[in-house]
Amino acid sequence: MIAPAFAVSGTVDAEGGLRLRNASSTDAAVLETIPDGSQIEVSGITESGWYQVSFQDTQAMSTTIHVVA
């Protein structure tokens, strides 16, 4: 995990919502789907390009292509 100097906020940009997973893999279980336009906090990024994100009380992994600054 590569952690940024501080957590940053992002906005979900995914028409069908953003699936938060329990690991950095599209095969990992989906913990929650966040609605498009929701604010999330990004606390880290993996070398493979997955974000460690927080949404309400859930901390999970998300792909980078659906989060914008």
C-alpha cells in the first residue's frame, strides 16, 4: 500500500454506482455499492492501482477509474 501524505476526498463517477470490495481484485466480494456522485475519502493506493477508500463506516478497495478528484 502506498499512502498519500494525507487523505483526500473524491467523487464517485460511475453511472451504476461504485462497488467497494474487500480486496483489490474484481473477484473479491462486494461489500457495498456507493451511488454515483457520492463523496468518499481516499487514504491510500496499491501498486496495482486500487484505492483504499472510506465511505460512511465502510473501509474497502475500489478501482481508480471511477473516482475523480
